Amino acid sequence: MTHRTARRNGVLCLLAVTAIAGCATTTRGSAGSVAPAGVAAASAVSTAPPARTSAVDQQVSSIDNQLSTIDAQFNAANAGLSTSEGDPAQ
Amino acid sequence: MNTRTIARGVATLTLTAGLGLAGPVAVDAGTTPAPSPSATPTAAPHSISLAALKVRCNSAVQRRLGTLAADDSFVKRSGALTSADRTALEGQISADQTGLTALDKTIQSDSALAPARADCELIVTDYRVYVMEDPKIHEVIAADGVSTVNATFETLIPELQSLINASPVSATVKAEAQADLNDLTSKVSAAHTSISGVTASVINLTPAGWPGNQVDLKSAHSNIGTARTDLAGARADVGHILQLLGE
């Protein structure tokens, strides 16, 4: 009996959540539909950068990483060039 | 390659670089007994026992194997190395590892001091791990890295040109951005010239050519440094262009 009541409450709760979510979507959708086209476009620009800029950012980031690696290897080579190799037999 | 691995590699390299900046270091000097200030005559180096010599030589081999293992790790992880260069370096490292391991076995089985000493000297003269192989590997990775960055810049340049052309900024600002892009293009071209032939000049150097081939290593290092300076300038140009365009 208790189990059945719990199940029924659970189903009701799920229905309520679904209904609230549906209302929210409808409200947001209608607000968007009445907004001026310019506002919608501006909103899109502010949230998603242009693909070209994004590609440039990726390339710049890649260059920065590669330069960092070059620096590390360059310094490591310098360390070797400043080393003399002692004879372990002496 | 995760961030922790990169950080560990950079830390190792920084430490190695720090050692280098401290001036020439005799890598095996630590294994040589320090002179005693006592009145008792100091034991001459040649009076070392066979057993002690074997321990010292084994230690020298193990340290070099450690360096080669670290180098091998860099070579395997590097995203900049060309396939041919990676294969060549891996082959050289593997040959050195095999050779040093076999040499150590030979030394450990030597039954007299003189042949053990002669074999022990080969650890240095037949491999030149610290002064040639290790810096050579780092130089090849760095040189190939410069080529990789050049290629990325060459992809980026037309993208930046399009951004400049399409930008709504004033003509004056656009002209300034264009001047930066021209400078960037010139610096990338200079880096390309500096790095041309660098890898080929060092990748096949062998211990047999030592110390003459030290000149090649230093020349390669200088060219990489020049290219790196140009790339730093090119990178600064990119930043300025994006700033001017408000990107």
C-alpha cells in the first residue's frame, strides 16, 4: 500500500516537473519570438565568436605551445653544449 | 601528453638548463675522489682497485642510460619531430643504449685493471652522450619545432589578412595592422631561412667526429636561437594585430 502511494506520488511529481519545464520553454520561446531581430543577432554574436576568430585563436594557442617546447629544448641543448665529459676511468 | 607530463618535462629541462648556465660542468667529476689535504700521499688515480673501477664505470654507464631514456621519452612525445627524424633519433638512442649496456658487461667481466680502464674510457669516447648525443637530440627537436611553428604561421597569415580586410576599423588602424602583418610575414620568412638545413647538419653527427663536430652543434644552436627570436617577434605582431582589430 505504501509502495503504491510512493509510486503514484513519484509519477505526479514527474508530471509536475515536466509541466514546469514545458512552461519555461514556452515562455522563453515566445519572448525570443517577440524580440527585435537586431537584439537576437547581437545576442548570438556575444555568445558565439565568429568561426574565423576561433580558428585564429586556436592557431595562436598552438604557436604559443610550440614556442614553449622550442624554448625548453633550446635550453636543454645549451646545457649539453656547456658541459665537459669527465673520464670515469681516471 | 597531459599537463603534468609537460610540467615534469619542463621542470627537468629547466634544471638541466640551470646546470648549463652555471658554466661548464664535468659530468663525471663527482665520481673522481677529491684530493685529500692530509700529509699522507694521496692515492694516485691509477692505483684504484679493479673492483672500485668497475663500480665507477657501471655508475657512469647507468647515468648515461638514464639520460638516453629521458631523451627517448622526449623524442617519442614530441609533436614537432618529422617522422624521419624521429625514426633516426630513436635508432641512434637505441644503438647507444645497446652499446653501453654491452660495454658495461665487458667492463664487469674484465679481469685486469688495464683493460678495464681502457674499456671504461670507451664510455666517453665511443658515445659522447652528454656533450654530443643529448644536445644534438634537443637541437633536432627544437629545429623541427621551428619548422612546425613556421607552418602554423603560414596558415595563420592569410587568416589575419582576411580579418584585416573585413575589419570595420578606421583606415589608419587598418594600415597599422597591415604593417604588422607585413613585419610578421618577413619574420617568419627569416626564421625559415635561419632554420633551413639545421637538422640535417647535426642529426647524423657521431662521436667519431668529436671534437670537430662541436662546431656544428654550436652553429645549429645559434641558428635555432636566431629563428626563435624572429618567431617571438612574429608572435608579438599577431598580438598587436588582434588588439588593433579589437579581436
